[in-house]
Amino acid sequence: MAILEVNDLSLKFGGVKALDQVSYHVEKGEIFSLIGPNGAGKTSMLNCISGLYTPSSGSIKFKGQEILGMKPYNRTSLGISRAFQNIALFAHMSVLDNLKLGRHVRMKSGMFKGGMYWGGAEKEEVSHRRSVEQVIEFLEMQDIRHTPVGTLPYGLQKRVEVGRALALEPELILLDEPMAGMNSAEKEDMARFILDMHELNGITVFLIEHDMGVIMDLSDHIAVLDFGKRIGFGTPEEIQKNSEVIRAYLGEQEVTT
């Protein structure tokens, strides 16, 4: 069953077509990857799904419901969260506080006065803190929970960025190059976390990444963009044999190794 359906999606910036009638679907519970050269339209696609950009035409359905026209926070409440390629954290705040701040989007009851929660919000805050602690444990960040994010190495900051998206308990998580700038050990850890959120927590993962080894190892299905157009869609094996994808992106060596 498709959790995300993108149909004939187009996005224009003046006379430039960032996306040109792109269609694909993402199955519930899978790891889906979107790949392509720099400038192919990958991040623009995530911006359309998360509500930061308004497409020129087309349709995006999440669990069968049209989400175009919805505000980003309404899409979050439906079960979509996102980790950004360029880290968007509060550097002076701790890991714990960054995750809690993202989680507070889900606060629904009571009110906050004079530094204290009143009414139903107090119990809700305890519940949200429990969820945040589960994310900290899942991403193995127990030792840095009180550390200001700005003092952490880049790889750990990327992990906190992913953690903030996970703290929203999404059904679909959008990961925009979560391994960019990481060393080999950090990439291995992130790949393991992605597999675990997929296999253990049942989260559908939408991944953008330039490391083709990671993409081919993790993905169930892959869509390929080039100059805003979809030039390939299928399993990793099918993508590796797609002549148009080879010419535009993978190259002969990627297929023969």
C-alpha cells in the first residue's frame, strides 16, 4: 500500500523548471531513495512534500489524502517529519532541549505560565519527555544529552537533526543527505539507525543521499531525477541496469563493480 503518491508534480521558479511532471509512489514501511546529480531537483521535491514550496501543478497524497495546500505543521500532525541537509538546530541549546522543542509541536492541552506547566499540559510534558528520552537512547546520545549542540562534532549534530525529526514519531521521515560530511564510521552508524527505524519502528524512510553504496544497500525502491525529470524508478538492481540512469548519473563503473 502506498503511503506517499506523487503524480505529475511540477515546480517552476520563473522560467526554470525545478521539477517537470514527476510521478512515483512510496510503499508503506519501505526505505525509498531519491537520487540524481546536483541540481536535479531532489531537495525541491522534499520541500514540496513538507510544504515549504508550492508546486506549479500536480498532486501529493499522503495515506490517500491530498496534502497540497496544507501548512507544514498540519503535514507534521498527519505523520510527516523532516531532517534537513543544512543543520537547522539551536546551537546554544542542549541536545535534550533541541529534541524537546521539536516535540512541543505536539503539545495540545493546558498552558504554560511563569516557567511552569498547568493543567493537562504537565502530564503531557512528562509523556513528551519520555518520548524524547527514547529517541536519545535509540540514537545512542545518552552521554551528550546535556551538551550544547553547537559544541558537538558535525557528525553528532547531524544525528541530533535526525533525532529531532524522530521525536515527532512520524510515519514518514524525510532525510535529506543525513550522511553528508560524515566519516566512514559515522556513516555506518547512521546507516544502522536508518535500518533500525525502518525495521524495528516501522517508519517509512524517504532518503536522499549521494553515497551510492549506501543507497544500493539500504533501498527497497529508487527514483532518479535529472534536470527535474524522472528518468528511472525501480529496485536497486533495476536502477543499476537502467541505461539512461547510467548515462546521466551512475556511470559504467558503478554498474560493473
